Amino acid sequence: MGGVVFEGVVFDGIVFDGVVFDGVVFDGVIFDGIVFDGVVFDGVVFDGVVFDGVVFDGVVFDGVVFDGVIFDGIVFDGVVFDGVVFDGVVFDGVVFDGVVFDGVVFDGVIFDGIVFDGVV
């Protein structure tokens, strides 16, 4: 799925399995109770997005920008962040399990109630 802009959309209770998001823009989107399983985000922009109760399992973020994003009650399991920028992001109650950070930039990020387990 490429070249698409989602603005102000609410995704609730959906499972995305093996989907590739290429160059997609999510602007002011809310993801509530979503599962991303084996999903690839390539060159995606998340602007003002809220992730609430979301599970990322085996997901790859490549060249992704998170700007003003809120992660609340999230599990990142076996996730790879490659060349990702986190700008003004809030991580609240997030678990990072078996996560790889490669070439990642954190700018103005807030961490609260975080668990890091097996992070590289």
C-alpha cells in the first residue's frame, strides 16, 4: 500500500498481517487495540498519531518518521527500527522486547513506565 494519506481516521480492533505500507502518511490517526503482525513500514510518516493498546509483532520500521506521536500501553515484540526518527514522541507504559534500534534518532522524547528486555 503506497502513496496513500490517512487523515483523522480511527482504526479500532483491526489485525494487519503481513501488510507493506510504503510511503504512506498517517496524519492525526488513532490506532486503538490494533495488532500489526509481520508488517513493514517503509518511508512512512506518522504525524500527531495516537497508538493505544497496540501490539507490534515482528514489525519492521525502515526510514520512518514519528512526529508528535503518543504510544500508550504498547508492546513492541521482535521489532526492528532502522533509520527511524522519533521527534516529540511520548512512550507511556511501553514494552520493548527483543527490539533492534539501528541508526535511530530520539529528539524531545519522553519515556514513562517503560520496560526494555533484550534490546539491541
